[in-house]
Amino acid sequence: PAVSLQLDDFAGELYSSDTDSTPIEDLVPDYGILEQIDYRYPVHDAYFTYASRGCVRKCHFCGVPKLEGAQRDAQPISQVVRGVEERYGPKKDLLLMDNNVVASVNYKNIIAEIRDLGFERGAKLQRPGMRLQVARRVDFNQGVDARILCKDKMYLQEMATIAIKPLRIAFDHIGARKPYETAIRFAYEVGLHDLSNYMLYNFHDSPEDLYERMRMNISLNEELGIRIFSFPMRY
């Protein structure tokens, strides 16, 4: 934990000398703690992990560059998935908490690994003893970067090969209007019609900016016959 938490041995911080153990972020999540409460989380049947950490951006409103640093790949997804399966059995969904997965130089390999783990487009899970199959789902729940998606349709063509639902594309300010619209149209062309997006507001924008972004989504929904669910987030 000393490496992951940047513990200071000189300051006498607890476990600061432990530099050889597995970093906390690479440990298999303890799903057993969910059995200690009565509440059932909506996303309770999923693998939780990262394919990459950090980000190539340095947005002033975001703490990721300080908390996680530069963009880099994490441990193989399969390592966490196999560990969870051994302890808690197979899970239906795959929830990835990457900040900017499309910025990874190994993006295609990440998508290929997701497919190989049984999360290809249209994938279903057959549980032992159950007659009916259940549809699997992949969710990059922190969103993906429209400024990268708009550069090459390849990014969304690759995304369309996995069971992504929904595809979340960030739309943090009106200045990203053109790349965002291009990314949405690319998504439509490759068959990704279940979309969502985070809309940051109250940073350096005006109420009119937020309204215009929401109006734009309504127009795209009507024009393309798709479903974009907007999620405004107050700064």
C-alpha cells in the first residue's frame, strides 16, 4: 500500500514501509461486505475494475491528474475477473471505471480482452441451474472522450463489438459541441443507439450553455431515432 497511497516513511505513516505487497488498487474487490447490509445495489451483479488509470487531459475542474497522474494501463482485466469468479462466482456485467479509456495506446487490445472474457456484443450469461440466459452488459461508467472519438470512426467501431450499454460520452462544455456531435453520429452509424452523457455545469459556463447542450441532445434524438440520456452534474 505504501506505493499506491504514497505513504511517507519519514513522517511515520502506518504501513509506509510496505512496498512489496500487492497495491490496494490491484486487489480483488471484497464483495462479501455487501452481505453485511440489507440494501441491494442496482449494480450488484458486476465485475468492478479498471483497464487504465489517469488521463491525458488536465481539465481544471477535474482532480484525476492529481489523484491518479498520467494516462497508463492498469493490470489485465482478466486478472480481476478470474479472481472474482474464484471467490464469488461469475457476474453478469462488467463495470469499468476508467477516466479516459480511448486515450490508451492499447485501446484495441483492451476491447479484445473484453470480448475474450465473454462480453462481446449480444453476449449472454448462462448460470448453472438456470434455464434462462441473461444479457450481459459493459459500462465505462466515467464516460469516454468525444475529442478522441471524433478523430477516427475506428474507436466506435471497436466499441460496437462489445456489449456496451449505455455508451457514455462526456459533454462538459459547449466548446466541445462539434467533436461531441461527430462522436454521436459515428456511434449511430456503427449501431450504438443507447447513449448517455455527463454534462458538467456551473463551472465556467452559463445557464444558456447547459440549455443548448440539452437541446442539442433532444435534436439528435429526434433526427437519428436514438436515445441519449443526459445527466447534468453541478460543479
